[in-house]
Amino acid sequence: MYYTYILKSSIDGTKYIGHTSDLKNRVKEHNRRQSKYTSTKAPFVLVWYCAFKTKEKAISFERYLKSSSGFAFANKRLI
């Protein structure tokens, strides 16, 4: 399975959207500051995730959530 997920920073409340095949490990990596983009905003709380059968679907949904209409959808319906 592949996952699209949303994290929320406990520091300033900013959100991060990503995809992975190992959700538990990926969240741990973010919280250990092993991800370059999110290293200054850790610790994170997992606020939402969705499982997909293919990597392509997970990436496609991640891209949608990062678009303006997807961002509005996520804030209104997911978190």
C-alpha cells in the first residue's frame, strides 16, 4: 500500500503533505528531523492519511492536495 498523508507542526501549526509506502517510518523520519524540508518544524502530528493500491494514485492525490482547490478541500473536509 501507498499513503498520502498530512502532518501538522506542533511548533507553528503549519501543514506538510507527502506520500510514502511506510507511513510509520516516514512520520518518525520527519520527527527525527531527517527530512530536509521539515527539519525546522518538528515535531509533527499525523492529522490525516489515506491508503492507495498504487504509488501513482498516492502521488496524484498528493499533487491534488497541494493545488489550490485541493488545499481548500483538505482544510474543509479532511482536517
